[in-house]
Amino acid sequence: MNGFVLGHEHLRLLRARAASPGAVGTPIEAVVADSRQIRPGVAFVALRGSRVDGHDFLAAASDAALAVVQEGRRPDRGEWVEVEDTREALGLLASWIAKEPSGSFPLAGVTGTDGKTSTVWAICAGYEACGLPAGLIGTIEYRYGETRIPAPLTTPDALELQRLFREMVRAGVRAAAMEVSSHALDQRRVAGTLFDVAVLTCLTRDHLDYHGTLEAYGAAKERLFTEVLPSNPRARGAVVNGDDPFGRHLVAACPLPVRTFSLIPGGGDLFPEEARFDLQGCRARVRTPWGTFRLDSPLLGRHNLANLMAAIGVAGLLDLDLPRFVEGLCGLSRIPGRLERVPGPPGSPLVVVDYAHTPKALEGVIGSVRALDPGRSLTVVMGAGGDRDRGKRPLMGRACVIGADRVVVTSDNPRSEDPMAIIEAILDGIEEARREGVARALVTVEPDRRQAIFEAIRLAPAGGIVIIAGKGHEDTQTVGTRKVHFSDVETAMEALQG
């Protein structure tokens, strides 16, 4: 049965500043953050949001077993605890009530700007090959046993997250991996989650509309390694990108053992002694602290070798059967929307769909695909999302016009913004690259995303390559407040069939 009795140790972990005389010893059956769900036996956690402050509803908390508040805003009646951060308290309480389900199996948390999804899918493929039924939480889906849930958020809120862990335990999950977003870390959604290993893929510009600065964005990511991971007494350590300056910073900042991976021979604890990349995938001999392993993976590009090495690092820290784990990695043939091949008839261009939606991700994907066959013509379909970081838009256009032979600029989830205003910002970066003499691509503007994909495939020569970037696995397009069905993969298949 779920629930617990609040004790002095709980108050310490909640970083309680004060508590009512009768708070210790209070039995708690459930935790809620919505005042409409208050009932006897529950703890009501007052969260301050951008539009609603839960502290404004403390009058209703007299019916709750306990009210959890901050900033001295205590209820007039009933038991209460004042804490430093109610969001952190929500995660801790949710975990305790569910009997800390994330501690029932090895759990890897993966954060970073790019590569989170691919790394988590690789880790879970390796788990399964080792005979460990895997649980997965990430951008595409939440998965355990026979259950598949389309993911509304990369990292769920604290209550949903602990519910998922509890369901994983019931489903017989024996190892899990999850993506941990910067938003989730900033909002303390993973407080109370017991990670055994934490991974950093990379850190580049993204989500500055939320975090404000790259420094604040990095500070949110760092919390996984300096606060959340060390809170688990059984944590094994971290795996970070040694080619990334922020990854090198984490080597010193994380109080636990840290393993680095690098695409440069000898550049980290895990590195390729040799590697070959082509349109069939990658083949590499990877040296690790636990031995040397051969990889033969159908996943495209150098960045996927980095993701696979990160996964191996997790397996090494968890003392898994590495030969079997690596075999599982090599059997992973498809990650939805991550350089996902779209089948077409003979003689048609090679079309791949990718989630790349930051300047660095576009630069990396274009560079990786270009390197697979430098002689092939390369077309990129790209746009930028509305109501998000505006500063990255010209940088995205610049990355594409420098790296590709043709760029088709289009719409990508404009949300409440004018699609043409977003496109103009992208074109500003393209024009700047032209003035500097570094632009190489022909540029076409087609605001209708469907027509843009058809145009790109029509213009691509036989044997050419088309990258459709930005939306990846997504199957909706957000225009204003409406979400309409739209899949880059489905649209590309239709275009390829003529």
C-alpha cells in the first residue's frame, strides 16, 4: 500500500525551514499539487506557477493531511511544513509515497542539447540484449512491458514520473533509461528519483527563451550531476562527452567517478581506435576501460558513434555483460526521427528525417551526412519553431547554407507567430553568410511544409540526399492554437511515390 508517515528525516530531506507542532507523525496517503484534488489524507504542495500560485488556495488545505508551502505563506489551520522549494518537495513526496520505485532497478538519466533520445534508445537496446526488460522515458514515448505511451513531455512532471516508475516495477522492468530535460531539472521534476548513472551528450545553444542565458541553461543541466545523481547513495557515476567543454567541466564538478567518451582517438576513456562511416552505417573498434569492442551499426553518422559510446559507458559503470550489450546496440536499426531513412523507389534520392532543430545539431547532421558520401548533392528542408528562442534562427539558416547544396526554408510549428516572420529571421543568417562569402547553397522559400518537402525531393537529383530537419518523430504541426496531423516521414513517403 502506498503512503508513509512524515518523520524528522523527511523534514531534513525536504530542507524544511519550519513545521507545525503536529506535522511529524502525520500519515500521508497521496500528494497533490491541484487544490481541487485536496481530500483527507493527502499532502497538498503549493506550487508557484507563471499564472497561478498554489499558495492562493491554502484555505482549502485545511481538509488535507498536510500543506507544504514556502516563503512563510502558511495556512491558518491544519498541519504544515515550510520548505525552501515546493517543487523539489513535490518530487520527494511523490517518490516516498510510491515507495521510491526508481530504486527498484538500475536507472540511467541522459541530458544534453542533442543526442538524448538516441542514447536512451541505445541504452535500452543494450539492456534488452542483456536479458533485462527495459523501461524508457523520453521525447518519443514512455515504454515498459507492452505499454507504449506517446510522450507529451520529454520528462514528465514529478507525479506522473513516479507513477510511471511504479508501473514499471509492476510490469517487471529490470533496468531503465530516461531523458532528463533542462526544464525538468530547473523545475525539480526529478527530485526524489534515484539515478545510478547520469550522462551528458553535449551542450550547445537551445531553450534560451526559457533559461535566458547559456550559463543558466548549463547550470540546469549541471544539477543532474552535482545534486540529483549524488542524492542516490548507490549511484555509480557519470558518463560525459570529453569533446565538449561543458563535459570536461563536469569531470571536476561531479563528486562521483566520471568516464569520458570522445570521437578523437585517445581523447577519452572510451574512444574509437578506428572508425568508418558510410550510407550503410558505422563500423568501429572502440576501446573502453572494460575492454575493446567492435561495433557494426546501421545508424548513420559520427554523432551516433558518440551516442553508442555513451551507452557503453553506462553499461560499464553498471557492470553489465558488455559483449551482449554491444550486440544489442548493433541490432538497433531505427530511432524514429533520428536520421531515419524514408523508403523510396529505385533511383530516387535518399531521404532522411531528423529532429535537428538547433544550429549545432543542424551543423552536425549536415556534416555527418556530407561525410558519408562527399560527392552526393545534399538538400536540407528546415524551419524554426515559433514562440521559442528567436536568437538561434539566423544561426540555423547560416549552418544550412554553409553546409548544404540546396536549402528549402519552410515552416516548423509556427505556434502563435507569423511563419513568414520566422522565415525572415532565418534568411537574415543566410544573407550574412552570403556577405561573408561562405554560403554555398541555393535557397528556396516555401512556407507550406508539405509543398517544401515535395519541392525538395522533386529538385534533388537521382542519387542525391535530402535531409528533412526539425520535427523528426512528431506527427503534428502546431499553427496558432491548433494541432493538425502532419508527419515528415509520411509526407516524404508520399512525395517519393510520386
